[in-house]
Amino acid sequence: MDSKQYNTYHEKKSHTEPDFPYNTYLCTIPFDFPSVSIHWHNEAEIIAVKKGTGIVNVNFSSYKVNEGEYVFILPGQLHSISQFENSKMEYENIIFEKNFVANSNDITSHIILSILSGEYDTNTIIDQSVSYYKEFDNIIKYIDNLCSKKSAGYQVAVKGKIFELFYLLISNHKKTESTRNNTEYEKIKKIFDYICENYAEKISVKDAADICCYSSSYFMKFFKQTTGMGFIEYLNSYRLETAAQMLSASNDNILDIAEKTGFDNLSYFNRSFKKKFGLTPGQYRKKIKR
């Protein structure tokens, strides 16, 4: 199996079908995978926490989320999901493309696109402290029921309910006054894209710095300030998380997986993996397979 199939970076991966650009799927951290590396995509995403507790990071702000809460992620926002201490988190990903709800030139599409482009100060976390939480929660549950039964024409009802969600957002939020420059985020996205495409190869700090047109020393400072971790630390973490997915989804031997994820020294790979996950690669695979 091609190692690229294991990537957690979603920018170039389609989550939906062309004729119905809306999709949901269930995941559990850490049983399906230990974490979801920081990534971005062009679809809107709602994370619905079904059970447990976890950590969701959106544009480098970290949030502890609990059962019954929602995370609303705009297209293009950087985000990741990780385990909180020893807790597990079962969650539903709801993914839909912009053209699912905004594919014309009328006022409806204009309003929705203004929300999806970040022009409004919408809540990232929608919990019981949010005034419209109960309405939002009921709509999501209704949509889940529609998608479960899939009665004739259910797609029409799903789309109608998504419009209701956007009405809640537009009627409860104002246009943002923020004038923050997104240049830094765009540069970081290019770095993540490069890592996604080349993590199996040798990647140096200079390689990444050249993408941003920075010197190596300035790039290391920039990356640390923006993401909260060093570039090599992030690169190795991404490789290890990809390796963990390969261990759970394939029968490839550990040496091959190490090489496919950019580690040319098996001993170093084993030590790094155990430091990150608390288990050797072999122990991790046995645990996941069980």
C-alpha cells in the first residue's frame, strides 16, 4: 500500500462526493489513530464530540472539548486533534464544501460565503455557554438521523438544515473588526504541504526556509513562534504519527515503515516512537490490532 494513503494532511484530498458534497464519519482518539496532525482543507468542518474528552487546536489556539460540544472550523483554518491525558474521545466529523450551500450569486450565497471566509466573529467552540447551543445541537442530531435513515430525498432535508445552522450563526454574530494579516498562516500552510509531499525524503531546515524565502535562522524562529514547536520536532512528530497509522492499517514490517516515513535508522525510529507513544512500534501494533 502506498504510504501516501496514510497522510493526515487533507488539503488535496476530497472528503465528499461531487453530486452531494456533504459527508460524515466517526472516529475515536486514540483507537482509530493516536492523533490527527495539524492540517487544513477547503471544506467547512464541524467536529461533534460524542463521548469523552480531547484537545482540538484551531489556528494555533488549543481547546479542551467534551461530550456534547462542537467545534466549527472554517475552510482554510489550520487544525489538529489530539488526546487529552489518558482520555479517549469519540467524535463525528461533518464535512461539506462551500458549493453545497453557496453556489449562486444570490444574497443567500453571499451571506454564507461571508461567514465561511471569516468575516463574522463566529464561535469556534459551540457549547452550553453559547446562547444558540440547544438549537444547534438539535439541528445536528436531526441531520444525523436523516443521514442514518437515508430516506428518499433526504439530501434536500440535510441541505435545508445546514441553511438553518447558518441562520443561527448570522443572526447571533457580528462582522469581525479583526484586520489580522494571514500571511504567516499561508506560509505555514506551504510548509505543511511540502512535508506532506516529501516526509519520506530527507528534509532540511534550509529546504523549508527556502519555501518561505527566509534564512534558516529566521525560519526556525518564525516556525517556533507560529506553531509553538521547532521545525524538526514537528517534522518528526508528523512522521511518527504517519508511521502509527501505517502500523494500524497495514502488515508492513517495521523496518519498511520506518523507511517509508523518513527514518533511515531503525534504532532511532524505535526510540522516537516509544518516546512519543509510550510503546515500541511492535507493542503499539499489537495493542491497536486487539
